[in-house]
Amino acid sequence: MLVLKNLRVKVGKMTIIKDINFNFEKGKMYAIMGPNGSGKSTLAFAIAGHPAYKLESGSMRFEGRNISELSPDKRAKLGMFLSFQTPLALSGINVFQLLRIALANKKDPLALKKKIETIAKKLGIKSQLAERSLNEGASGGEKKKLEMLQAAILDPKLLIFDEIDTGVDVDALRTIAKFMNENKDGKTYILITHYNRILHYIRPDKVLILMNGRLMKVGSAKLAEEIEKSGYEKIMSNVKS
Ligand SMILES: Nc1ncnc2c1ncn2[C@@H]1O[C@H](COP(=O)(O)OP(=O)(O)O)[C@@H](O)[C@H]1O
Ligand SMILES: [Mg+2]
């Protein structure tokens, strides 16, 4: 459903993502792993259409359509969702108001409010938090739960979570993972992580290893376990030898 072909992405003058070819299939759970600075967030931004992350060459297709030139909002409307590594705080706007705008007022406000409440409850989000300015003063775990809430309401086809497990305590992580597991049918998930924590709770169909902007290895969930045991360098030295 998302096909990356010979993808090269640059930030400023520097090429960060180098020649990535991969086909993300519908309904599957992927994990992208790699050490700090390997280009994971860059890849996520490029897929979402962040203007600072430019396609140097190659292409991206989403459900058969070339999205390489589309703006982030157009990609979102096609059914792509990206949760940032560090979710931004939005002063003066709460999650309900944000979602009202995102849904272009198409949904009945009462129904939307009710849906937000139901999902917030499942995610253990306190009601005051949903009413406050988005992410303002929220803890790491609360921010990531609010991201999951927004994803659940917007109901995208492709969900990319950048470092969903960073700065999140184990209870919040478990709650988020449980929610994902219960809501994965027909959806494609890409979980970006530099360590294995979330993968203790969610079993990915495939694990992709990114290093220095290159896709170095693709394996099963077992690959994540190997990385946890031996580290990236060891695994990679085995690839080369
Ligand atoms: N906006 C930016 N400006 C300059 N360099 C950037 C920018 N975004 C990413 N980079 C560089 O790209 C490389 C990959 O970064 P990133 O994609 O954030 O890695 P990861 O998410 O795997 O830790 C790093 O060397 C980083 O410094
Ligand atoms: Mg990152």
C-alpha cells in the first residue's frame, strides 16, 4: 500500500536517506529500528511530506498513487497519519477542537465528543487532559496517548508512530500497545523505535533495520530480539561477513 522506490531524501544539502526500496503491505505491522541518527525520523517526515525533507530522487506511492509531490494535508486526507517523536504543544486548542478542524466539521460535535470520551477512557486519558490545551504540560506518556487518540478518531489507513515508546512509562506503554493490538485490523502500522521495548507487547510482521540512512536488513520479529541481545553493530557485522 506504501511503496518506496529508490528513495533518497535530503535535508538541506545533506542526503540522509539513501536508496530505500520497500513495499509496506496493507494490514501489516512493521517496526523500523536503528540507532540514533540513522534516519528513522527523516524517513517518517519524508513519507508524511514535511517540506524540509526533500526527495532527491526515487518515488513514493500510496495505494497506487504517486504522493511524492503532495502536501502533508493531502497525504493525511488520503489516509496517512504520522505521530511525531516529540508531539507539539498547541496553546489555546484542545484535542476536541483540533479534531473538529481536522475532520472539517463533518462529524456531529456531540457524536465526536462521545467518541473521544470513549477512546480516552480506553487509553486511560484523564478527562481534564482532553479538555486542556493540547499537550501543554502533559507528560511523555500522556502526549503519546493523545496521539493515539487522534489517530483512532481520524481512522487513517497508514499509521506511523515515531518513537512511541520514548519517555513513556511501562503502564502507559502497555495501554497504548493493547489499544494498537485491538485496532489493527485492515490497518498498516509502522512503529519506529530505537530499542525493543514496545515490541515486547506488539509483535511486528516485519522488522526493518535502518543504518546510516540505508535499509540494511529486513527480518521477522526475531530480528528485534537479536538486536536487543547483541546490539546493532554485531548484527550488521554478520550481514557483511
Ligand atoms: N532538520 C534537520 N536539519 C539538519 N539535519 C537533520 C535534520 N533532520 C535530521 N537531520 C540529520 O539527519 C540524520 C538522521 O536524523 P534522524 O532522522 O532524526 O535520525 P533518527 O530518527 O534515526 O534518530 C542525523 O544526522 C540528523 O542530524
Ligand atoms: Mg528519530
